[in-house]
Amino acid sequence: MTSPIAFPKLLSSQIAFDTARTILDGFDKHYRLFRQTSKLAQTYFEQSQWHKAQQAARARIDYYDTRVDECVKILEDDYVEADLSDEVWREVKLHYIGLLIDHKQPELAEIFFNSVCCKILHRTYFHNDFIFVRPAVSTEYIDTEEAAPTYRVYYPAKDGMAFTLWRIVTNFQLDCSFDDLTRDVGMIEARLRAQFGGDVMEANHQIQVLASLFFRNKGAYIIGKGINGGREFPFVVPILHNAGGQLYLDTVLFDVNHIMLLFSYTRAYFMVDMEVPSAYVQFLRSLMPAKPRSEIYTIIGLQKIGKALFYRDFLRHLRHSSDRIESAPGIRGLVMIVFALPSYPYVFKVIKDFFPAPKETTRALVKEKYQLVKHHDRVGRMADTLEYSSVAFPRARFSEELLNDLKQVAPSMVEEEGDEIIIKHLYIERRMTPLNIWLMKADERDDEAATEHAIREYGNAIKELVGANIFPGDMLYKNFGVTRQDRVVFYDYDEIEYITDCKFRQIPAPRNEEDEMASEPWYAVARNDVFPEQFGVFLLGNPRVRKYFMHYHADLLTAQYWQQAQQRIRDGQIDDVFPYPQEVRFLQYQHAGSGLPSTSASH
């Protein structure tokens, strides 16, 4: 329970005020650089500088930790430990709250404060009244500058729908010409009228559109909603480049499921310029009310507050549930021990202290692989993870079997303190049905359609990862999961490699009968050698699975497929991966910038 803050009669410590000011200056520097990088996304989009856009998105992820470390160093250089007593830290927080009055990003600044405080003070030496366990400053009704509102409002009944749509697009002032904006606006208007009939032209109908575009990969997205009385409908319009470098509107998304896929935890973070991020989150939640605020903050690049909100939600769930934490279903991994709370839709993953053969890795290398995924384009096929240190769980909620297991395989990661279990390092990930279990249940039901869907999705997932320069390494079905939308996603990262770091080879023909009968390879195998024709030995034992795999993805068993993908990547090509189904696009494949039809989100 949070102890009540002991308010001093007078905030008299100059050190406390200076410390609060230093921390807020550190946050303001962070968010200023965050916005500058986000603004650059528009320039990269206009100029089709895809590699620069990806580099900027990766670099932005590390801005937060860099600024926290800078801030900690300033405070440690300026003060000795005795200067920052308990009483001073309490005053620091109160001064900080005062500095956040009229601040545009108070919820982010509070989390930055926590990060600095927790880095300076060991967890056993700070109290909850030193940090922001819950928000102290409201984010409701924060005003943006008049010249830069959070969203713009349009009235189609006044100007006509076609002109309104044209204004919505052109108000973003993209420095790039459209192939045929009149044509594209006409197709959006036709979709709107088909979807909503005459409602779209009623006098009280308005359209609200977020004032900043959302950029990711090779697309820019207009995010908005129509409002007619008490009725609201969300929409998203993707803007892409055609092969000639001109812009076009690819589709308009109305289905909330399609919009949620666009904002999925399996995709890279958006680049979007926001003066008041809480206002953007509130707007997005009105489009996707089922998506937690933690996930929305994370997918727009504010993953630190996403982590904090997630943990607050988890603590609340613990208080209002009674089930026990137990081992997650599925085949036990060689590298991770995985556990879950059955009533909560996430799993917890802890790296083991030692790895049995044939695994040849280390804790540091596994953490490096997870960092690679965090910074990489996940193309909708790799689950994002939340990384935490020193997480406290109620001991009473752990099954004895799981606790004993943790102490046996990861003793360095577990501490017992009174009625709490402290896990020193873990990853938290959305829970999915392991693909091997999905396929087994489909077999038990004799559900051929489910098997076909899963195997087609499995191959599509691999191919989209290949296009993003990721080789999964261990492609066994147990390392892939099926989401709530029946999409197949990769989630076991300890063996991933860049495609360009692998050497894909055909197995040499045996030289003689002895080679053919040998139990060991008769040819030299280097560390990153991969022989795709061997995949079938491990993947295609089930005749039904084999039938669908060979129908849709037989090319994955040839070295040539992988070698050609390597060459495309080395040539600088970035494949088109559409975060929505192909069938909703206006002109399928006719404008594809890469000329390569790519797989897309399925549902």
C-alpha cells in the first residue's frame, strides 16, 4: 500500500527544487528530440528515403534511456548521496508536480522522473511517496497551441463530400504530387456512401481528423472519425508511393479489426509528431475502445509510459483476481521458462541460467536478440516484448511447482523477500496459442480448413520476416503463435539472424555409397550455413500439413528462394507489406512501389 506523503510545512530545500528542475529539463530535452525525429518522418516519406526512415525509427527507441542516463550523471556529479535524503526526495516530487502545471506531456514527464529516481536509488531504499505510483497531474483538457490543434474538423454537408475529402488530404501539405487525387477521393467517397448511405451528408455530420500523419515503413496514414449525433465511425486512409514516385490513396479502412491490426503490438512503432500525446491517445481510444491505453502509447513510440501503464494495469488485475501463476501451456523451451496468470492475456518469460545441448548461447546473447527485435521492423510477424527488472509478485499466487522450477533452472533470477517473489529480469509478451497446439487441435477436430489457414499463415509469416531481413533460425511450429485474429506470429528470438548473415546452401550430392549411408554429414558445415531442403524433415511429418505447405510454400524448401531474397535486401529493396487485407485495396498491385506483390495482413 502506498504510504501517505508527509507534506513539509514549507518547501525549503533549494537542492530539492534544483533536482526537480534538472529532471524536468532532462525530460524536455528528450521529448524535444523525440518530436524532431518524428517530424523528419514526413521528409523521408516525401523523398522515399525508406532506409533513413528505418534508421531514425530505430535510433528514436534509445533516446529515452540516453536522456535518463544523462540526467542521472548530472545529479550524481552535482550532489553526494547525503544531499538527497528522504526528506529532500519528498520535496523533489512536490516541486516536480508544481513544475508540471500547464505542461503538455505531464504523464510522460512523471514516468521520466520515476526512471531517474529508480536509477539513483536501489529499490530497497526508495518509497512509493518518492515516485509517481499513480498519476498526479491530470491529462484531461490539456490545450494545444491554437496554430496546431490535435485534430481538425470538417463539415461535408457545407462543402460537399468530395471537396471535404480533398481538403483533408491536401491540408497535410505533403511535398509530393499525387498520381490522381480526384480519382482516389472519388473511390473513398463511393466507399463512404456504400458504408453509411445518406448519413454522411446530413447537416450535423462532421469529420474529425488527427492533425499529424502517422508514418511507418513506406506508408503515411490519415487517422480520423465521422460523427453524426451519437454515432461515430472510425476510418484510416493509407497514402503510398507508386512506382513513379507519385502518391495515391490505397484504400479506406472502416473495420475496427483492420484498424486494430494496423496498431498491432506485432508492428514497428509509428512516427508521429504530437504536442499533447494524451490527446492523441484519447482520440485513438475512441476508434479502438478495446485496445488498452498502454498498447496505444507503445505503438506511437512512447513505450516507456506504455510499460508503466501496463504494470499498473497488471497490479490492479492481481488485486481483483485470485487464480495462481503457473507454467504456460506448450512444449518447454530450452532457453526460457515461461509462466502465466490464466486470467491475464500475457505471458512472462525468464531466461534460464544454463542451456542444455544443442543450444549454444548465453544470457547476454539472448538479451541482444530481444533488443534486435525491439529495434527492427517487425512487419506484423514478431511480437513486441516489454522488458522489466526487479518485478515483485505475491508469493501466494505462485504455484509451488512453478516456484521450484524457477529456482532450479533460473536461481540467479529469483529472490524471496517476505511475502513477495522478486524476478530480477523478465520479458512480458501477449499470450498466443502455440502453433503446434493449434495444429494438433485442428487434427483432433478433423478441421482441414483450420490447418490450411494456419499453414498458409505460417509460410506468409516466414516470407514477411525474410523480406525484413530476419531468419527465424528455429522454424519449428512451437516457436510460432496464433493470435486472437488467427494470425501466425513468431515469438522465440534466441536463434534469429539477419538473412544477410546466413549462407543458404544446397546439400552436396553424396560422393559415394559410404557418404549416402553416413550418419554424419559428408560435407563441411559452418556456423551460419542453412540447408532449406532439410526443413521438411522437421516440419512436414503430418500428411495434411505437408499437403498445404507444399501447395503454398514449397519455395521455402529451396536455397534459391532464400538466395534471391538475400540479393533483394543487398540491393537495397524494401518489400511492401500491407497491414490490411489485399482485398480492401482500391487497385490491387497496380501501384505497388516495389513491383513485388507481397503478402498482407489476414483476418
